[in-house]
Amino acid sequence: MAQTWHTTRFQLPLDRPLVMGIVNVTPDSFSDGGQHAGVAQAVAHARRLVDEGADILDIGGESSRPGAPVLAPDDEWARIEGVLRELVRWNVPVSVDTCKPEVMHRALDLGVDIINDIHALDRPGALQVVAAHGQCGVCLMHMVGIPETMQSQAQYGDVVDEVRRYLGERVAEAEAAGVARERLCLDPGIGFGKTPAHNLALLRHQSALAALGLPVLVGWSRKSTLGQVTGRPVEQRLAASLAAALMGVQHGARVVRVHDVAETVDVLKVWQAVASV
């Protein structure tokens, strides 16, 4: 597996798990919609996450929660442009959570480091935008359908095998287009067109994805599966989120995408201290 994740401005070492902090510039995200919807609020939140130890900031302008409506590219860009213009001035990797080629192109022109695409660059034009850039990091995620309909399409024969094969195919497509493997990271898409049983199976057998030879990113933070397991509402899923993030790392994940950065950093410090003895 690659020892670094190559991005626009940074070569990110993967000798320890990296923490990606979530900055949702949206009014309707499932767990923090509206809290950081303005530029000033989003920038202040991003600064707090960096101070808490975030290795990467992931900025999103469109909710991908189940049932979420699709935004026009110009509307999505209007939400995140001001935030990105400020964050790319910081000495921290900036990721943009988008599936729209128009938004990818504008973000890369500003100097962002990573494109985090829930559709794994399968939208028309997306792969071409990333391939033309030549340097940015890319996270390829698995999902079925679109957020508005994905949960109705959560049907698999063998979810682990199907997710692994899909991501392997997307990697091959990216490489064929000229995207170097060192730029790629894989995400099984926890909660995206999957039942709780599917999500738990993907965690249990996460090593099957790591076997593709690329870094794995997981996003369990506050997800509904954790609510179903614990009976807790979204605002009370911190402990469950930390447990899932840690198990993800123990099963080979090199990046964890989280809302609660400080707590996740502490958990991983303890895990690393024990592992190094």
C-alpha cells in the first residue's frame, strides 16, 4: 500500500491514521445542518477543527443524507466558494465533498487538495476534470443511486464483494485516464444505499477493500446505523462514533472522516501508544 497520499499541495504520510474533519456549509445535513451555513461560521468551525488536531478539512456544500435534494452546481458553489478561498490560505489540506464536475473544476482552480466524490468520478466529465489536474488527491466512494433514492436500492448478493469490485473498477478507470494510484483513496460508503447489516458487514470485512492496495477512508461519524445499534439519537452518538472509527482503523483504514475531531484524535493517540509498546 502507498505510504503517502499525493494531493495538490501535500504528500500526506499514512504511517498513522489521519483525521478528516467535516465542515458542512449546508442548511440540511443530517447531524449539523445549519450550524455552519455562513462563511464566517464555517471558517470559525474549520479553525476549531484544526486546533483540535484535524489533519484534513472536508468542505461540503450539498447534503448527501438519505432523501436530500440535488443542488444546481452554481448553488453548491455559492455556498462553499468563500470558505474555500479562506481555507486554501491555511497550511492544511483542503478537501471538497462534491460529485459535480463544474464544482470540482472551480475548486481545483482555487488550489484545493482533494476531491471527495460520493459517486467515485462516474458522473460525465468528473474523471476528465480530475485527470486534467494532474496532482489533486481523490477519494472514490461507493454508493447506489442518488441520495434521494439510495436507501430504496440497498440490495446486494454479497455487499462486501460488490463494493470491492465496484471500487476496483473505478480505480482501473481512473488509472486508464492517467490518474496515478498515489492520488487515490477508497471509501466503502457507509450508509449510502446500505442497510445497517450491510454497513456492519463492510466494517467486519474491511480488509477486503484494503487488499486493493490503496488507502481506505471510512465515515461512520453519527451515522444512522449507530443509532439503530445503540438506540441513541444523532446528537448522542459520540461514543458509538468513536468506537466505529477505532474499529475502522483496526481493520486497516488510514483516514477517518469525523465530526468530533478532538475526541477522535485522543482515541487514536491512545490506540497508537498501545500499538507502539
